[in-house]
Amino acid sequence: MDDVRRAEAWIDDAARLMGEAGGEGRLDLSGTSMLPHLRPGDGLWIDFSPRIPRAGDVVVFRQAGALLVHRVLGHRTRGPHG
């Protein structure tokens, strides 16, 4: 297992354990997609407890090996054709 996969597995395990314990943790931001509200270097306190996000929530998720932070704008419902 290379270092990147080992780090990703550690993050996934830590997030799962924090969620099971209803814990919180800190994530330091490095991107600019949330400017001007969140800046690189800002810290986010993350609630790892599982719940369904609501409009206005800021969520953290993994995509293509990276942790991404976005604000939920709303939910789409699927129509009869998917």
C-alpha cells in the first residue's frame, strides 16, 4: 500500500470512528472554491455524526481521493424516469 492510499485509509477510519462516537474534528482548508466565506488556511470544525444534510449546511466528502468542502444548496428529487 503506497503512502497516499495509507493516508486515505487512515482518514476514512478516523472519520468512521469519529462518527460512531458522535465526535468532532478540525479540517484546515487549502482551496478557494468557498471564497469569500471560507479562505485557504481557515479551519472548519466538522461534526462526524451521520445525518442527512440540509440546505445551507457545509459538508465534507471524499471524491477522487480528495476531501472536498461544499455548501448544500438544496436536494433534487428523482422523477419517474430517474
